[in-house]
Amino acid sequence: MKVFTILGARPQFIKASVVSFAFRDAGIKETIIHTGQHFDSLMSDVFFQDLDLPTPQHHLNIHSLNHGAMTGRMMEKIEELLINDKPDWVCVYGDTNSTLAGALVAAKLNIPLLHIEAGLRSFNRQMPEEVNRVVTDHLAQLLFAPTDLAVKCLEKEGIFQGVHLVGDVMMDALMHYRTKANETSDILERHKLNNNEYYLATIHRPSNTDERQRLRSILESFTQLDLPVIFPIHPRTQSLIEKMELSKYLTANSIVPIPPVSYLDMLVLESACRCIITDSGGIQKEAYIFERPCFTLRNETEWKETVDVGWNQLVQPENLSEAVANFTRPSECPKLYGNGDAAIKITEVLLN
């Protein structure tokens, strides 16, 4: 069996790593296409070496374009590769433009499509990611849902066939790499950080960064917290802070800006912090798995189950300090994302 996997963002490579290991062990031949969507210095050879990731066989180097141009150029290049190699399946993850491009090309060429992280919904169609994930789910023949809620979302849209509840491959990755992170990362020592004595923040979504008043409000809210805020700054966020003349906040005593960190360093920072402040979907899940309170600076989340059980709160910047101060730790942290064997389950379904 021959599978073409299409990836374009760092989180997708991390998730795909555990599935690639499972494919290899099962004798499935996988070809990885890296669209280049996220032009990230941390997606260097060191990234692949640190995580023992298979190097992509194809790199399309398509990035820094508007959504339509980016998706269209990806489709053109992906189509050429699929026509030449004729895989049995196309595999995509999540909700990026790379995901959508791969799904559309597979559908046009009548190649069966499997979608990992199917069924997620924020119910906000203004988010490009929401459009990408909805379209991909309706084109896929195999839909691997991470949670019960994801399955229910698919059912509400009339999607029943090919749906499999397998758990979350992010849980697989975290369990796989956590020990290595603890053994090799020195991020806490480098920044003189102690357990539970700092907050961790990540901000990158356009809804939080592209309007000056919103971004200023977020940075201002960080200065009102009672512990230092470790703030690995996304390159795009850094650029906008400078452009909008908000750099003064990065010199405040309570904000500790640091360059973007590796996946292993991020796992250590997440596991040792007091709580996490983010607009990232993946980090919301990691916060939950590490049993760290999470405050999500968004109006909605595709990981609603973390909110329902009390570990995650949707907050506005002006309410952040109050929410952090008044947070009550839930008594339970039920297993929402499986047992760390999602990749094996996905492989078994594909083989059968």
C-alpha cells in the first residue's frame, strides 16, 4: 500500500511523526510532501533530527501568499506528484491550506482521502481553518476523529460512513516525546525558571494580532498578572508588535519575550508553568494533557470539551487577570484524547 501524506505546518509534522512510525512498522510505503506553508526557521534539519522525523521526499516551498494563491499553487504541484506516482491513499491532517489543497486534488483525481483530526468545529466560518476542515471532512473516505464530540459534529452534518473514533495523535506524540524532552531540554535552566513560578503565553492568530487595539489589550493584560509571563514570540507577531509601535510592552518587567522554541523545549515549558495563555488549538490540548489551566484568548474553540470539564476558559484580554486569579482547579481530569495509541488504530483501519 502506498500513501501520500501532505503536510505544511510544524504541528502537522509532529502529529504525523507517530503515524509515520506506525505506517513504517506495518509495511505501508509513505511519501511525504512538505508544501512549505509555514516558513519557519525551526523547521530546519535540526527539527527533523531532534524528533527522528522522516525527511519529506518533496518540498514545494510555497508560502507567504494569500489564501487563494497559496492553495491554488499547492494544488498544481500536488496534482503533478499524484498523477506521476498514483498512490492508493492521500493522507491529510487538521485544517491548514495544505490540508485543503491535498483534499481537493485527491477528490479531483478520485484517490481515496483519509483525514486525521476529523470532526473539529469552532462554528466560526470567518476562520479559514474552519472552512478548510469542513470541506476536507466532506471529501474524505476515512475520517479519524479524536473525540466523541468530533464524531457528533460529523453526524450532525450527515457524515456517518468511514468515521472512526481513534483518539488524538497529539496524545501519541506527547507521550512519545515527553521523556526525551525532559532528558535533553535545558530551557528552564537557560531562563532561570522554577516550576509553577511563571505563566506561558503564545499568540499568533490574525484575530489577535492584526488590529492594534486588540494586540495592545492582550499585551497590557500580561502586565497585570502576578507572575512573569514567558512569551515565545511568533515571528509574525513580533513583526506586528514592532510595526504597531507596541515594543514597549516587551520591556515590561512582567513580560519575558523569548525567541520561538523547539517542540521539546515547549513541552518542558508547558509542563512546568503555572498556567497557559494562548490562542493555539494544539496548545489548548497540551495544557489539558499536562493538567495545566488554560486561558484561551478567543471567542470560540474547536476543543470545546476542555472548556466543558473546566480546565480551559475562553476569556477576553480585559478579563484575563481576574480569570487567572479566580481559577478553581477541577477535581478531575478525565481522559478526553485516548490512550496514546491513535496512530496504531489509524493504521489498523487503513490496512483493513
